[in-house]
Amino acid sequence: MAAVPGRIANLKKKRVGVLMGGLSEERAISLKTGGAVLGALEDRGYNAVAIDAGRDLPARLVAEGVEVAFISLHGRYGEDGCVQGVCEVMGIPYTGSGVAASAVAMDKAAAKRFFASEGISTPAFRLVAKGGRPAGLRPPVVVKPASQGSAIGVSIVRKARDIEPAIAEAASHGGAVVVEEFIAGRELTVAILDGAVFPVIEIRPHQGFYDYHAKYTAGATEFVVPAVLGKAVEKRVVKESVAAYNVLGCSGAARVDLMLDEDGVPYVLEVNTVPGLTELSLFPKAAHAAGISYPVLIEMMLKGAGQGKF
């Protein structure tokens, strides 16, 4: 997975725009990811510039002379194919997955249908609107917005009377709501870069589940890298993760989140096509466990910009 010298030399002649911030509820995290990426690229000798991706994004890209985009945007308008489409229309190569894969992965219900079509284990679910009820599913269940990340609006519901308020909370973040079967067990994540798999991580929040607080508060969660798994279980976890990455048509960096039940069966929850890259993020932890430093990881991600998209 070493960077190709010729391609790197060529990229260092380009103006690289690090797209960050944006318009979603994950703006603050995106600014942290983008700032870290920008610093790494500058340290590696790239001509990089920060671009806060607002509604004037096309004009900003032109004004800054951006020739390659490193997408560090999370959530709506940045992770869902919108910005990817802008880059394609403007002929600007960009990191990560293409328009279709980004859009489907961001829509949790659509992604789960793709998983099911390929026989990939995923929790049973219902798609509901505010005021609706998840027919056929009983607590405990997980309630989440269909198109949000960073565990925004997510809750675990253990009593029937709490389902309706949880759906209302999830719906307040926009769009439909996914109510899915709760899988008791161990939470895992698998980082994939251009089809190569990094060591599996087990996520152990000190309290509750891996919510927004646990994700972005130092010391709130313990990470076991690599996760302690039997060979057969690890093989199945990796197989399911790669299958999920492939069935959505992902490219570049993506992170697959799973639950491993008490019988050792992995259930794919979702695929994140723009994984976080802050100092607390899982993707850099997995890369580090594979012997890849943060600046080198960022350079490897940049190297894949545009490949297979134009």
C-alpha cells in the first residue's frame, strides 16, 4: 500500500483544496478533521488550502484554483454525494467514494437493503416517519435518523412507551427514521482503504453506548486494537465488512461499523464513506495499528483522488 512516487510528485504540483466545515450538524467535527488533514498535507509538502464548504463552494473552488479536493466533510451535503457531484461537474478529482456510493451509504435504510440483497447480515429494521410505529419490532430497538452520522439523534429504546419520543427526536434532525433490532454484544469497526483492510477495532464505551459524547470526548471510550477475536470470527467480520464496502461501490477510505452478537455472528450496521480523521477517530487508530503514520495515511488517501470516477 506504499504511495506511488510518480503520482505523489504529480500531486505535489497541484493545488489541493481540503473541503471542511460545511452545512450539516457535524460541522464542528468536520472542521477538526479538515484541520488535521490540512496540517498533515502541509507537513508532507503539498500546496493545500482550507475550503469551508458553504453554498458558494463552486466559486471558492474556482477562486482558490483548486485542482484536487480532499473531502473532509461529514453529514448532509458533504458525505451524501452532493459535494462529490459538484466536484464531478467541475472536473475536480476528489477523495473517497463516488456520488452513488456516497448517497446510498448515507441513507441507512437504502444501504441495509443493499446488504440484504447480498446476504450480508444486518439487523432487521423498519423505516418510519414522525408519528409512525415500527410494525413487527419490539424493544429493545435502536432508533436513528436515516441520514445522519456521528450518532446524532440515536437512542437505544428498551421500553415500548419510549419508542414514540425517540422517533420524534430522530425525526427532528430531518428526514425519515430507522428503527432497527438491537443486537447485544461487542461493537466493532473495520477500516478499509482501497480494498485493503486494517486491523479490526473493538469499541468499549465506559458508559452507555458509542454516542456523540463517547465518540468525541477523550477518555470516554476504550479501544482495543486489534480486537481480540478468534480466527474464524475475525475472518467472518472482515469478509462481511469487505462485502458491505463492495456492494455499495465504495472506493478510497471507508469504515464499516458492526455488532458482534453473543454467538459470534457479525451484523453490519452501516458504512461511513468519509470516516473521521481527528486525533480521537477510529480510522487513524486502525492505520496506526497497521504501521501507517497519520501523515502517510492522509497522503495515501489523497493518492486515490479521482481514481475510477472520471
